[in-house]
Amino acid sequence: MTRLKMKTIRELNETDLKDRLSQLRSELTKLRVEGSKGTLRKESGKLRPLRRDIARILTRLNEMRKQ
């Protein structure tokens, strides 16, 4: 997946954000399992951007709830 920018996140509705959030969380879980096995070599740089994308989506969902 590509990096998400706040501009594109703001254009999505709540259901799309929740779907994207579940996809990112499952991908992060998969990468963490590979890391614990020791088979995570090339994708080790994907963990931090994934965590940040998840944080951006959660921030947007919280903004939407407060409105």
C-alpha cells in the first residue's frame, strides 16, 4: 500500500476509513509476525509508515466523531 496523506484521508467517508484501518492493521500484524520469526528483511522499513498511517486514520475518525 502507498503512504496516506491527510488530504486523501479527509476525502474518505467513515466506512471507507474503517475498511482501510482494518486492512492496515492486518498488514501490520502480518509484518510483526514475520519480524518475530526473523524473516522480515526487505519490509522492515514498512512498519513505521504503517503505524503512522493508522494513527492518521484514527485521528480523522476522532475528528469526525467530535463534529
